Amino acid sequence: MEPAEIKRLIESGIPGCAAEVEGDGTHFSARIVSERFSGKSLLQQHRIVYEALGGRVGTEIHALSLQTLTPEQWSRKLALKVD
């Protein structure tokens, strides 16, 4: 599976999110920014992503590292990089 396909699956499964995905064909890392993560625990956020991937984690995707952020968290992170 290619990073672009994982990005497409995440973005279609979590409408309005922005995803960045990198990987080598079996091991991937993804940063997903979504308003849908607001008020959710980290475990709940990751479950949202896994649901969007439709059971591919563990089969087509052997390893996936996730960074899930709300738009506010992403804005703060970007502001820290600028300062």
C-alpha cells in the first residue's frame, strides 16, 4: 500500500480532516488534523483513524504511527515552530 492511498482513505473516512502520510510500503507514520478529535481521548482519536482505514491495519498496513491533533493543537504546534 502506498502513502497516498492511506491518505485518501483517512481523508475520505474523516471528512474535513487534513492528513500527511509517509512510509515505505509496510511501515507508515501519519499526522491527522481534525475537528472530530476535539474532546476525545487519544485512544478514541486513534479508533476514528482505524475505522477510516477499514481493517487494513495489521494486514496491508503492518505498522502505523499516528499523531492526531485538533486544529487548535496544530495551530499551537505551528506557532511554537515559528518562535
